[in-house]
Amino acid sequence: MGKTAFISAAQSGNGNIAVYLLEQGATSDLIALQLAIKTGQSKLVRHLIDAGADVNKVDTHGYNALMTAAEGGSTEVAKLLLEHGASVHMRSHSGETALHLAVEHGQAATYKMFIKSGADPLLKTDKGFSLIHLAAKEGHLNILQDLIREVHGEMNQKAENGHVNDQSIPVKDIFDKSQALLCPLQLAAEYGHFTIVRELLKYPSYSSKWSRDTALFLASVGGFDEIVAELLQVGVTTVIKDSNGNNALHWATRLQYPNIVEKLLNYSPGTAPIFDVNKANDLSSTPLNMAIESGRWLTVHVLLQHNACLDHKNQMGRSPLHIAASKGHQFITHEILQYLQRSPQDKSCTNSLSLRDNDGNTAFTLAIRAGHLEVAKTIISAWPLRTYTELEGNGDDALHIAAECGNEDLVRFLLEKGWDVNAQGRNSQDTALHIASKAGAVVIVNLLLKNGANIDAEGQSKERPIHYAVRSHFNRSEVIQALMDGKANIDATDEDGATSLWKAAYGGQVQAVEELLKYSPNLDIPNNNNQWTPLHAAYDNASITQMLIGKGANLEARDNYGRPPFFLATEYCYRNTVRAYLDTGLDPNMKLADGQTALHVASADGSLHIVQLLVSQKADINARKKDGSTPLHLAVIEDRIDIVDYLLQEGADWKIECKEYGNALMAAVRNRNTKIITILLKAGAEINAKSSIYELHSAIQTAAYYGIKEAIEVLLQRGADVNINGGKYGSALLAAINEGNKEIAELLLNAGADINFKGGPKRALELAFASYDQEMIDLCLDPKRQADVDYIGNGRYGTALLAAIDRGHLETVDKILSREVNLYRCGNGHDETPMEVAIQKGRVAIVKRLAECGATLSFNEDRRRSALSLAVIWKSTDVIYYLLERSDIDINQRDANSLTPLMVAVNQGSMDVVERLLGCHADVNLRDQRGTTALMIAISLNYSAIVSRLIEFEGIDIFIKDVRGRDALYWAARMSWSDTFNQVMRKVKKAEADPSVYQNAVSAAVASNKYDFLEILLQEAQPLELLADEDGWNPLYSARMYRRIDMERLIKAAIRNALHHAPSTETDLKYPSQWHPLDMTPGLFLELDHKTITVTGELKLRHPQDTLADESRYLMQRLKFGVGFCEETAQLEDLMLGCKEGSWGYHGDGKRYESQWRGDLYGPLYGVGDTIGCGINVKEKTAFYTKNGKIIGRAFSNIRGKLFPAVSVDWENEQRGDTFMYRGPYTGDETLEEPQRAEDQGGEGNKQTEAEEIKRRSSHMFDSDSDDSDSDSYSSISD
């Protein structure tokens, strides 16, 4: 936009013309007025005002006309503006008034006029500057003096300028001028106004200690020598520093103000200078460090004259000598060395030259690295030692550094000084020649070679200089040529087995390869890592490939994966390289060990151009790998639609199958690509094709297994058979259910999938239950699906109803029960009915529902438990309560063991259940097969609370005896603790029992070694008689049997007191000759002779062993699994003999078991045809075994007490037994000897392992059809 004529006239100072133009109607705006004011044209200003110019209008900076006049206009103009209403109170955008501007620009008369016109002399700018600040900052001495004298007067003592007396200034030494308002003295010092500083120092309120200290810092930074001298003369007390720890001395040295440095160091207001010449800043730099950085000797000299330390290190660990050397300050380096040599300390110079920075560099290596030859010479000349090792520090070798920098003069100098041309680096194994070769420094390479450098020296990773040369970014060919002219070994390999040619080929260094090929290198040397040759390494560079092929490189060389170079180029999609191979006439159908061709690779890795190129060169489009896959398979799996389409157009056969993918259509389905599925179908792929080798068998089963809804929809739309059977899962539906995909399963069912298909491993419903997927179960149980709910599967549950009960899902059970279902059908291999399973699981709601549907609670006679007993066994409390509420439940119904529900509850220790049963009038006096009552069970298990409840129950008979004549008191003395025993004793005494009751219990107390029980019983058993039990054992005999000497004495004393004569020692013992008809596992059947047993289980002989006899006796009984003995307290159910407390056994597996389930090797295996004997050596308290009449050896020690011969039988539905024979007595030391291990005694003297023996006998030991009735096989149980 151009200027108007008026503006041009005003700007040029032609007032007459401007006035004329105004008179002719020119516009009088702010710009014109400001121009007139700035040019001092008072006449024009007057005319503009008269023409209506607004004197208080502001420009973009907030300036009005008066402010413009204050900046540089005349006093006359300012006066004129004031007369026409210009405001002295208006502030610019930065908070300045016309008064501030007048002072700032040194307009003395103008500022006085403004004050007289009412301007506030105490008003500050937005930055906090007062008039005094502005005058000090700009150096207007006269105005400053006037302001101090006339405006402030006595108020300067009150510090209206924003400053206070020293007493309120906090003691500190950190000064950050960006964070504080500078006082007038600080401003004057910063801007170098000496006269202002001197004036302000006259007034205490403007020259506090803090102000002076900081002013000195600012003047030193600015280099204002006079101000520094003035402030030091007045006096400073604190050394001020900035946020980086730099004080005035640091800045003066850094900015090279030697005069100020001298003044600061000489200033000593007290006994010592306040500026420490060696004070370091926060970066650990001293003034000397900073002076040397700047490189001016005069400042350095001043500092050294004041004893600056030459050993101090900065943050980088560098001393002054390091800094001088690295900066190339040769004169300063020389002077520092002179100072060090004059040092009174021995070896001061040597130590300083040996000093290392944080990177391990000395001053010498820093000079070398920076290329400062003269500095290096200076340092060498000062080095007092013959060798230069310490001069280099622990960093890189000086010659290496010079070689890397390509500094010929330095390299030559170092070689002349004796540096080893073949020395390896301290931090690597490279030599100077390696480094120069890598740097492309041809001149250095030649220089080093002339001085004897080893041209084939092994460096880092065993690389040679020629390896480094091919990687150089500069002068690559020239360096290679220089090395080869020096006879370098072109075929030398590094630690990876790579030659220089290999490195060049891999790095794509065409120029290097071309140069190397001139020297006839071996083209086929493979590296170690993957056996790649240079031709492999050049897979991504067609030019290098062509050069190598042209020189005769082996096209058939294979890497460690069996791939020739051609395959790598194909795999990594380098079309030009592939073409280079094909142009040689290479067979495009060459195969790898797995049958893979290049077309397979290209199809998988997705390069259509390479696929087209290979096909154009007659590559077999249907080539098969050994796994049967074709290029089409791989293209499908990799989602290469373009390649699939092209291969099909060129005749690829979709029907070819492989084990992993099936045919191409199945592969496309598996890969979830509906576009490729559509392409294949359009190309003629058969939608219902079946595979004989692919586990998912068909396209639709594949889609179902992988849950690919879109693929299934496409297949179904195009007519796929939803019920194609075969394959791993049998059908698509079964595959979907097995994988838990409800959406797919429903889609298939809606399309007509057969839910009752039997051809798979499981049916649909069975699979749904096995998956624990309730939604899938509900889908299969949908009535419209018509699933067979009564089918017995081969899985965990058997039937759908049993599975639903196991899951406890009542709604599912209801769905099944709504169909015609067999309520008593058991699962495959199971014998529990649905009702039994529901009871076991505690599903009371389901039990009720089954009962409502007619399921019986009275199980068949061959069942082991009644419904109530079963609920008690499984602790199904809710079911128990429900059953007890039913009128058709017999609360006293016995199971196969003759146990009532009450006995089972007591055995479980379930007090709540016991209470409920007693409340329902359970019979407390019923006995099981062994004659045991509920009370006896509770006593034997020491359930004190249950004993208390039962013993006080109305109608309880505490004198009932079991099949061996033992009552409640007997068991209390034998098995329980004091609390239970005392309860039973009180009940017996209350019932006024016959003394014989107590006498029977005496033997129990002896057997259990309970002396206090014995004393109580003997007191009540008066008159005491030696009553024998059915085994012929009386209390005294029991004490002798158990070796209870103290008890024996007590019993004898009691008898003497009662009968007044010594007790008789005669006994009428009953020796074991037949099995007890009742004391056996319920599963056993005893023949009429009481010597032959049938079925599976354990049983005891009728009478115990006589372990007090002086000789050994043994009895024989034919068995098949375990033989030994047990205490009367041993429970014979569930586990084999010896596996429970109070029992000992030798099993057919050759192991002995002593009251625990884990056995240890003892003797040989035994089975059909073997006779096993068991005996007790009374004197030694040991037990032993025989096999077929031959002593095996000692089996157990510390045997005593009332022990019953026992066997464990593990044969079902066969008679196992013969006449029980007494074969005693038996004597011999062999019974005391440890047996040989079982593995040394297998068979009849044949040595073999336990596993081999088991294998040899397994067909007989576990063959239920074997018949050995004529084998004359016996087992013996010794006495």
C-alpha cells in the first residue's frame, strides 16, 4: 500500500507542504501525528491537532502521542500535547507511561514537565522498573541525580525503589538474574555505566551488600574493568555464583578478561582472598580449565601466577593439560609442561602426562585424535621415559588413532618415534593397517605397508585388513588394490568363515567385488554360520550374482538348509537375481531335500512376478514336496489371491492332497479366505471331495473345526453335504462341538447335520457334556434336534442323564427327563444308577426329581450300600435329610457289609448325621458281619462326643459282644483314650456288670499297654479269675505275650490277693488251623471246611499264633497275592495286608509291607505254583518267609503280641485255597538272615530284574481264566 502525499511530506520534514495539504483536506490520523512528533515539527503538530487529531489515540504498542514525544520529540511538542489534553497517566501495553519513556530516553526537561503535570514519579512499569531503575539502566547520570535528590528526597531511605536494607536480605550466594528484578546498581553494573555505579554507591539504600556482591558478578561477566575496581574498593563480602556454580572469576577467565581476573584474585578484604583460584563450578571446571578452553595465554598465566592447580579434572576427567592438548593450544601446552617440570614434586610432569580422562585418553592421545601434530611433538619432547606405553593411557593406540583420522604426518611421526606398526589395540585386536583400510586411507595404508605392517594380521573376529577394505566407504578399490599389491591373502577367512569376497557380496559392494575378482579368489568358500557361499550372500544383488556366475561360481552349492543360491533369491523376492540364474540355463525344477522347488518358495513368499517368471521357464506347476503340498497349497495358505488365480489359470491341480492341508479347497477353508474358496470353486474344485490322508477329511469339517462361519456359509450355499462322514471327528458337527463353537454347531444343525451320528469318537451330545459347555448342551438337548439321550457312550459319564447329574444342572436333568429315558441305565463300565450318582454328588434337587419320575431308592441286592448309607458315605447332608423324611426309607437297612446307616455315620465321625439318625429311631444295637455295633465303632475310633451320645441313648446294650466275644468295654480298653474309656467304665459300673466283663477287658488293656486302665479294671474284676478268651489267652498270658513285665507283676499280685496263691501258668491255647467264618472281608466266601476261600478280599485265621513257644511253626495255605499277619485291631477292608496300621505282609510283587502302603524290596516275586511260608522267631522277635520251602530271610523285627495269620487275595470268581496245613515246628538260623534283593532271586535261581519277573508271571497272576486246581500250590503261614 503506497504512502499518501501528506504522509510523505510529514515524514520528510516538509512541514509547509504538509500544512498546505491539511488545509486542502488531507486526513489527520495517528500515523501523521506520530510522524510530525518524531520529526519535531511543532507547527505541523499544532495543525494536526487543530484538524482534529486525537492526542490520546494509541498505536499497536499502546503508545499515544505524548509517549511518542517522550521518546524523542521536543519539549515544545510535549507541552503542546499536554495543553491539548494528552494524558500523562496512560500506560502502554508494557505498562510504561510517558514519564517512564522520557526518563528512559534521557529527556530531562520533558520528564520534569510530566511530573509537574501530575505524573506519578513512583509508578513502576509492568517489569517492576521505577524511574531510578530506568535511569540507571540507560546511564542517564543527571536524571538519576535529579531523581534521587528532587523526587525521592528522604524517601530513598525507605527504599521505594523496591530494595531494602541489608538486614532483611537473606544470606545466599546463588544469583539468577532471570528470576529476580535487578536493582539500579545491578543494572548499571550489567550495562557498564561506571558513573552511575559510582553515584549509586554513595547511597546506602542503593548499595546494599547483596547489591554490591551481585553487581560485581555482573560487571565481571560484562568485562567492565572500572566498575569491578570501584566495587572492590567499596567492598564485597560474598562470592556470588550462577545456577551452574560459576562465579565472577570463572566468567572473567572464560571470557578472557585478564585484568579483572588479576583484580579478583588480588582482592583480600580480610586475611585471605575471597576468590579461590581453584574453585570448581558444578561441572568440575576450575577457572584455569575455562581459561585454557578459551586459549588466551595471558589469562592462563595470571592464574598460574596465583598457584592454579594443574592436576584438577573436570567432569570429563580432563586436566588443564588434557584441555590444552585437545584444543591444540601448543604454546599453552608447552608452558604448562614447563610449570610441571619446575614443580618441586618428583615425577609431576610424568604423572600429569600419564593422567587419563574418563574415556582413558591422555593429553597425548587427545592431541593425536584432534590431529594436533605440534602439540604431540611438544608432549613427546617433555616425556622423560623411553617407552610410550603410559603416554597412551588405556584407550586406543596412538598410531591407531592417527591411522583412523588419516593424518599422514602424525602416522609418520609416530612411526619415527618407534611405534609398533603391528601392535594390536588395547580394546580390540585390530592393527593400524586394519583401521586405515576400514577408513579408506590409501596413503596411510601404503605408509604402513612400507614400514612393515603385517598385511594378513588377524584383527577383531579374526578379520584381516582385506575384510575391512571391502567395507570402507572411501577409496574402496584403491585400498583393495594397495593390499593386493602387497600380496594380501584374498581367501583368508574371519571367525565366521567369511572371506573378503563373501563380505563384499553380502554387503552389496559391487565395486569391491569387481576389484577382488581381478585377483582370482576362491568363489565357493562357505561361511560357518549357515554355509552360504559368496553366491548365496549376493542373493539380493543381480550385478554381483552375474559377476560371480561369470567367473564360475558353483550354482549347486547348498547351505545348511540344503538351499542353493537360486532358492535364496527366490525366497527373498529378488526378481532380477532370479532372472540372472535362469539366464544361465539353470533347471527351474531343481529340488531341495524335502522336494520343494523354487516355485513352491515363490508361491509361499508371495512374488507373482517371480512365479510368472518361473512358470514361463517351464517350472512344474504341480510339483509336490515330500509332504504332498504343491505351490498352489502354499499360495492358498499364504493368502496370495493373485498367485492362486494365476496358478489355476496355468493348470494347477486343486485335487492334489497333502497330509497337513488336504486339497487346495480344504487349505483355503482352513486359512479363512472366502475369496480364494470362491476362486477354487469357480475353477472346478469339488465341494464335497474327501481326503484319505488329511485328518479333517473334508472342506466343511475343516471349516467347522476352525470355526470359520463365512467359509461354512459359502460351502453350504454352493451345495456342500453337511453330513460328510469320516476323518478325525467323524463329521463337521462333531468337530464344531469338540471345539466348543456353538454358532457353527447351530449353523450345521439348521442345515440338517445328523445329531445322532455314530461314526465319530463320541456322539454330539456326549461331546457337548464332555466340553462342560452349557450352551452347547442346551443346543443338543433342544427337542427339535431329537438327540438320543439314552445312548450309552464310552466316555466318562456313559449317558446324558448321568452327565447332567454329575454337572448338577437341574434344568438339564429336567430336559432329559422330559424325554423317554431309562432311569436305571448305568454308564459304560460303571454300575451306579442315576439315582446313586445323584446321591453321591449330593444333588438333593435331582434326587427328588428322579424320585418324582419313578426312580427307586431301593437298590438291587448286589449293591454294596443302601440309599441312606450311600448318602452318609458321601456326606451328602441334604440328601440324608431328604431321605429321612421319606416313609419308604428303612433307617436300619444293612448294606453288603451288614453296616447300617448309623454305623456308617459313626465311622465317618459325622455327629450331625448321627444325631439325625438317632432322632429317627435308628437301632443302636444292630451288629455288622463281625458283630460290631455302632458304639464299638465309635469307641474304636475314639469319637468321644459320639460315644457320649450313644452310650446314653435309651435302649443301648453295652454288653453286646462281637464275633470274637469282645464288648464295648474291651474295645474301650483296647483302642480309646482316657475320656472315652472312663465314659464306658461309668456306664458298665452303673449297669452293675458281672466281674467277667472287666476281666475280659484286662487283656485289652494289656495289649494296648495302658497301665492306668489295667489298674482300674483289676479293682473292678474281683474276685479275679484267669478267664481265657476263645483263643485260650488269659490276662497273664497276654502280658507275657506282649512282654509287659510291669503289667504281669500287677496281674499276679491281684490274683494272689484274690486267691491267696500264685497264679497258674497253664493255658489251653487254640492254634490257627482254619479261617474264622465271620472275621473276613465281606467279598470272601468260606467253604464248609473253613479252609478254602473264594473271590477277592482278606480274612484272618480263627486263632492267633503261639509266640511264646520255644520253636517255630508254620501253616500253609494256597494264595495268590499277599501273606502275613495282623493285630486284632487291624481293619481288613480296602487295602492289602501290610498296607494298614497293625498289619504286616509279603506281597507277590516281592516287596514287604509294614503298616504302611509303601513297601520295600524283600524277596522274589511269587504267583501261580509257588508256596509261601510265614513264621515268627519268638526268641529274636522277628518274622521270616519261605518260598517253596526255601528260607528267604528275615522280614520284620520287634514282633510281639496277639497276632493273627492273615492273607490278601486278589482273584475274582475263582476258588483259591486248599487244605490248611500245620507245618511246625521249624528251626534254623536262616530265618534271622537278611534276604537277597528281589532282583537277585527271581524265579528258581534265575537272576533277572523285577520288571522281567513281573512280565514273566503277569499272564498267570492276573489271568482270571487260569486254573491251577491241580498245581499242588500252597502258601504257608508260620507260627
